[in-house]
Amino acid sequence: MKHSYNVAIHGGVGQATVRLPVDAAIYAEAHGGIGSIQVRGLHNRGGYWASDSWDRAENKIRVEVHGGIGEIRLIAD
């Protein structure tokens, strides 16, 4: 990866699974919606989730999830 990225995900109706590379520096926030947001492979840091490498990485992926009706899963593997 040569650049940092910002990714916005807006939930709809149903289920969405977002797979993220486990070796990337990832910061994820999730807000609102009716349903659930599940996160695997990232650490909960009180209000957001981050990968182990987030603090020290030069290039980062920032994910912002706005829930809808249903389930959104963020999986770093």
C-alpha cells in the first residue's frame, strides 16, 4: 500500500461483510443504525477499533461505518 485511504460504508437492509487485510494499519468507527455491527481481528479501544500497527504506520486505512437495518461485519484476516 502506497497511500492512506478513507473508506465510508453506509449500511442498507440486509447483511454486509467487509474484509480488511490483517497486516494493514486500520482504524474503524461505527455509528447508528438498527441492527448490529460486528468486528473481528481489530482491538476495541473504547469507541473505535484499531489494528496493532495503527499508531506506528505511515500508510493507514480509516473506515467509517454508518449502520442501516441489518448486520455489518468488519473482518481483518
